[in-house]
Amino acid sequence: MGSLFAFFLLAAAWPAVRWEPWITSGLENPVDLQSPRDGSGRLFVLEQRGRVRLIRDGALVAAPVLDIVSKVQFAGEMGLLGIAFPPDFRTKQYFYVNYVDRQRRTIVARYRITGDIASAASEEVLLTIPQPFENHNGGCLQFSPRDGQLYIGMGDGGSGGDPQKNAQNPSSQLGKMLRMDVENGARTAQIWASGLRNPWRFSFDRATGDMYIADVGQGTVEEVSFQPADAPAGRNYGWSLMEGTRCYDLSGCASRTDLVRPVFEYGRSDGVSISGGYVYRGSKFPFLTGIYLFGDYGSGQVWGMRRNGAAWETSKLVNPGLPVVGFGEDEEGEQYMVSHNGRILRLAADPAAAAVNAVVSAASFAPGIAPGGIATAFFNAITGVNGIVAADRLPLPETLSGVTVRVNGTPAPLFAVANSGIGAQANFLLPATTPIGDATFTINGAQTRAAVSAVAPAVFTVDGRLAAVAAPAVRGQPIELYATGLGVNIGTVEILIAGRAATVLFAGLAPGFVGLNQVNAVVPPETPTGEAELIIRTGGVSSPAVRLPVR
């Protein structure tokens, strides 16, 4: 029964996000926060001047883990900029940093650590890239959860407008996403992606391996680019041919389909310098699961971005009024904000207020429901439910995974509930005793109203085609279709195929099912081949049209 139901989750309300003060003093210009994921609960914080600091048990340790102030050029965008811990750090006991040295070169180096102290003398330089200007140094380091390699975000070399055109130059490592197999001895970096201006902060979704790149814009927009985990090397994100979705150096950029457009961008009214974050994968706030959090250094605004099917949804969540320079996540996936003014804040959130978005036909997802028929309610995400949970017994339950639906106060039997983390739906049987007219639907305390009609015919489909027809229908031969909304007492049912009346052989309740109507009809012999419109009509009311392949 559950296989007939399509699950299409409407956009849900966003949770209420806040950032709570955690480390409020003792840090100078922090820029990054990372967990070694070694079970110790430690968090390592970078100070731009050239120190690695330690947070243990929620307190900042006075002694630095590493002090390389004498090596680091600390000015403007230069400094100690990124840190990453390799897989199985517990055994390896070394980490990687990215800094700009006194000769204005990007350095990626490895340091060994004993306990809470790393030796400056243990430095092993793995990569050196000269920087032509003082800005756009990139600086972020991340290990991919899929291939275990180190990814290095490199800016275009600086100044403005990429004057040396490094981002589109395949011979330059500037303006690129580099990949380096450091754990297997590599000493050279591969260009993984190009066309980046200044990917100050990027990250991998620890659950999927997808990459999110926050690329600082020139003078018009800031952007977020997305690279699926299974995407190959060689993507070109457009700079400086494009800035975001707009042409920059190339006036005819719209025709360049090889240039990958961002999945989100915002203009100068919302901020001036994007700071990328992480996809939430913690356990404290399950209603945040799958939401990518990021912010802006200049405006302090923090956004959330999430997938809804093939589309992206973005919302302004909160503005703490701080210079958001970066984010971090601990071993459990809980998140932190790094403020350049010396503060670290912890993520906290409350679920969105309860709300029912719509009650519609389970077959068409269009308004129109009838007593004894099958309806779908769209509402907020359900805590503790993953994917689809279907009823496995008769009579149908009135509570399923903590969800109850009441129609004018009467419990409705439930077929299934589904949850995507951002929105949910319940498929239920509208009680046959429901009066015609406006009805009140209550789901876990939240209410909405919807009209109930004597009949509201609709046909179950898969991708717009009849759910019960696995192959093209044959002219002059019978077909079987499933429907709902034919009313408590089923009257005369008509079927129109390509505008022609079909001979109805049977119309009634589907044997072995609850609330489901079955109609058998003969396809008119004169029906044209190809895709034909099918409409079911009863009581003077027609269903939304569906597609029927005919041969």
C-alpha cells in the first residue's frame, strides 16, 4: 500500500538558531577551530599572529600548543590561517598548518605533537607557494572523509580583479583548490578545481563527503559553491571570467556551460566577506541535521542552507553582530563560531514553531479531499523519525512514530509518515463521517483548516504516469488504475482518455486495501498512440489530468 504514495516534502519553517558565549577572553585574533577527533574532547584554535591554542574541558589553556610567531607574517589577511588533523591522529600525533611566512609565501607544513605541546623544531615544509600580493591567501586546510587526502584552498594571489589571471591559468596554483596525498608521502599538490578568488573557508560534509566552498567576492557578490562527493577533478568555478553568476572578465559568460555556477550568492546589502562553515551533523539539535551554516565577516549575518529535493533553500538565521571569521565542529559534530575579536561561541537552537503547511489529496498533492479518501498533510519535521515509516498492520494505527492526526477532533488512521529533516508529511484516511465543509486538522498540537468535499477524485501516479500501469496501455485493452476521493458512496464514474470516453468495467474499493479506490476501464480503440491525458470524473467533478502512455 505504501508504495503507491509519493513523498514530496514542502519547505518547512527554519529552526531558531543562536550562538551562545563560550570562550570570551584570552584569545588574540582567532581564525580557525578544529578537533583532532581523537576522543580527547580537545579543540585547537589558531591565532592569526602565529600561535596554536588549546581548549580543554571548555577552558582555554594558558600555554600555547605551538608558537611560530617568528616565522609568520601577521598583517592584513596574512598570518597563521589554517590547521588540519589527519585521519587516525590518535596514532600519528602530528598535524598540518597553513601560514604566510616573512617572505610572503604560503607554507603548508607538518608539526609533531607530544601531549599538548608541539615542537616548532619539528616543522616539515611540504608545500611552498609565493604570494604576489598581501591579500587573497586562502589558508583553509581540510582532509576529505572520502579519499583521506589534504585539500588546500588557494586565493588568486591578491590585489583586485586577479590582475595576473592566476585563477584561470592551469600553470598556476593560485586561485585553485589543491589536493595533496600527504599521508602517502606526496610532496606535490594536484590542481583539483580552478576559478576561485579566495576560498577563505571550505569544508566537507562529514556524512556525505560533499564539499562546500565559500568564495569571497570582488565587488558585487559573495558565493557558495557545491561540489558533490562523486564529482571528478577539473571543475572550473568561473573566477575571474565570472563573479558569482555575473560576467566579470568575459562578457559572453552565459554561453560558458563549463563554468560551474554557485548554488547561492548574496550582494553587498547583506555582507562583504563570506566565511564558510559546516553542515550540521551533531546530535543535540536533530532538526538542524543537513543544514549548512555560514556567515559574513563584515555584517555578522549567519545563514542556513539546505537541500529540498534538487533545489536549495537558504535563510538568514541570526545576526550576532560579530566579525564572523570562521566556524568549527567538535568530534561529535556540534558547531562553534569563531569571532575575530577574540571570542568563541557555541551553537544552540530551538525547533521551528509547530505548523501544518497544507492538507491535500494524497494522489495529486492538490487541494481537494473527500470523506473516506486518502489525504496528505505537510508539516514541520518530526524529531526522531528518519525517512519513511509505514503502518504494518490493520486496522491502521492512529499514532505512528509519535504523530497523530485529528480531523475535527476525531483521530484519523495513518498509512505512513515521512521526514526529511526539514519537513514532514503524513498520509492518512479521512474519516468517512467527516462533514462536508471546512474541517480542522490537528497534527501534534498544530492546526490548519481545509475544505472537505463530497467527492474529490484524484489518480495515483508515479512521475506523472499511472501508478498501476507498468507498461504502455494498449488500445482496446483494459487498464487498472488506483484513485481516491470518489466519495463514501461511489456513484457513476467516468474515465476520459485523450478526451474519449472509456468503458468502465469496475469502480469501487480496491480489494485488500483500506480507503483506496480501484477503477478498471477499456482504452478506447481510437485513442492516438503516445502520451494521452486521463481524467476520472464523478459527481460532476473531474480529477487533475495524468499521463497515460498508449500504443
